[in-house]
Amino acid sequence: MLGAEAATQGSGCGKTVTLTGGTDGIRTRSSRGIVVAAGLLLAGCQGAAGGTTGHPGSAPAVGSTGTAAPARAAAGSCHVLDGRADVHCTPGATNPDVTQATIGKTICVPGWTTTVRPPVAYTNLLKTSQMIDYGETGPPSGFEEDHLINLGIGGAPQDPHNLFPQPRTGPRPASMKDQEETQLQRDVCSGHTTLAAAQAQILADWTHT
């Protein structure tokens, strides 16, 4: 993983992002930097925030508010295994606005997730970038830029640590995870399980070490 910093300046709807910092593992291709910077600038304009959650066997993810460059993985160092995210690259992150005490005002309100879902322009840019991290060479249309902890159980909307390019086909495609996400949200809102338990379940089912 590389060490990177981002300097920010107020500008327009959000902030101007300038990538600077360490050389440890940094890829020097200018096009990659443009993709990441552009995506982060879009996130700054949206203003959505994300927190973090820990995961067994990994360091807690660093939260991203859309104005700082997250740590990047070396190209091809991450791997999707049977549709599951690499926990070392995608450990998951949570939305601090969603807690057990606030589910009645957030995730359990019909349509609430649409108010925090990031714009397609952002997720498409991030998918292209993360496909390089994950060593995926297929067409982008074959992948869904998926929230590891889904928005319906309090996943962080824009934190790159909570998003990964999940294959749409294979033994465990994105559609299979979608079904589990829907059921977990129902279970939380009906009181059959807690928010924390649902988040732990999705991490256990859809990451590998």
C-alpha cells in the first residue's frame, strides 16, 4: 500500500484536490492520478461522509470524506475470490449517520438510500481505477461497483474502502449479494437482528483474506 497525501483548497461546490506525497508503491501513470483525483473531486461536491468499521485480520479502514486521497493498492495486488472482496484492499466502512438508534430515521425509511447513493460518474471512475488494483482486465460493464457493506445496513456511500468491482457473473455474482443485502436490511428494520450483527454478517460472507 502506498502513502499518499492530498492538499485541498476551497473551490466551487467542493474542494480542489492535489495529490502529493510518498513514493512507496506509487504508480506514476498520470492517467491513473487523473482518474482518482476526478473521482474525489466529484465526491467533494456531493458532500457525503463515511465512517469506518474494523474487520478481523485487517487494519481498520481510513475514512474518506471525499476530499482526501485514500491509500492505494499496487496494480494487481488485490483479488476477487468467488465474488468476494479482498479484505486487505476493501475492509469495509460505515456511515456514521446510521446507528442502531437512528435506523428509524435513516435506513428503515423507504427511499432513504437514494438520498446518500453516490453519483454514477463517481462510481464509474472508481470502478475503472479499482479494476486495476484488482487486476481485472474484462470490460467495465461486466462488473458492478458494489458497496461491500450496503447502504441499506449503514455502509459508507463514497469511501473507496467500502467499494469494489464485483463480477456480475460467476458462482457468486453481484445479484446473489444483492439478495442477501435486501434480507439483512429487512431483518434490521424488523428487529430480527441488530445493525452491528448485519454488518458483521455481510463482511463475513463477502470478503476473503
